[in-house]
Amino acid sequence: MGQADIKSNRATRVAKALAKIEALKPDHIVCKNCQAHLTDLVTLESSHMEGIEAAFAARCELCDQDTWALKAGTNAVADVSNTIDSVTGGVGKVGVTNKSKS
């Protein structure tokens, strides 16, 4: 297999992975503090986070708080929440939704 084929195959895999994550991105997330609908979502790098399929974040302009949305198993969500709490020195609010993008 030539070098171009190897790069092409890798590029194809990366493109598919990014498309999968984009398909998981919700139209909005609800601010954990004031319940505003946040639509300016940033896709976070999650490829090295065990148990997390996708991660997104948004900053609320109304209350100046960050909110995260994860597509992940329960243990992974708990780990991320604990990590955020230890880094920020706060106690996060964890909510669960099973709503999927239609």
C-alpha cells in the first residue's frame, strides 16, 4: 500500500469520526444555572476520554456560566463531573437527558 493510500484511509477514518460526533451534537443545551437555551456549542476533543462518545460546551451570556453536554456512560459522566469540580473548586450540577436529535 502506497503512502497516499495510507493517508487517504486515515483521512477517511478521521472524517467519519468527525461526522459521527457532529451528528450527536444537540441543537441546544440548557444552561445548568439559569435554564437558558444555549445554541453556540463548541465541540470538545473527547477522543482520549474513556467512555465518552462526544462532548460539547457552551457559555451562557445571561449568567456567565459554562455548561457541558456529554454523550457518555454514567461512570464517564461522573468522572468528568468530579474532574471539573476539582479543577474549578466548585460543585457542579449534573443533569441527565435522553433526548436525541431528530
